[in-house]
Amino acid sequence: MIDDPIIAELRKFREEYAAKFNYDLAAICRDLREKEQRHERKLVSLPPKPYLPPTLEVADQEFVVVF
């Protein structure tokens, strides 16, 4: 595997951030929500896209999954 310094830096940040909250996911989410509320720009949440189950089609005797 290739050592990517950017990925290493992100993993280090993630580890430090999680350790700051004793790896408590609820506390991490609370902190992120608080940061979101203090953010100067308006943040929007888009509605979720409807789920469309994949379908199978026969094309040249092969099955193709279409999303």
C-alpha cells in the first residue's frame, strides 16, 4: 500500500478528535451540531432521494445491474 501523507494527516486528526471526546460518538455528534449552529454561513439539508431498488436486465446474455 502506498503511504499517502494527506490520508495519514486525516487519520491523525480523526484519532485526535475522537480521543478528545473519549471516543463517545454521541459527544462527537453534539460537538459537530454545536459547530454547525455557530457557523456563519447558512447550511442546508436536502431531502433524501427516494430509494429505487436495483433491477436486472438481460443485455447480450449477461446480467447488468441498473441503478
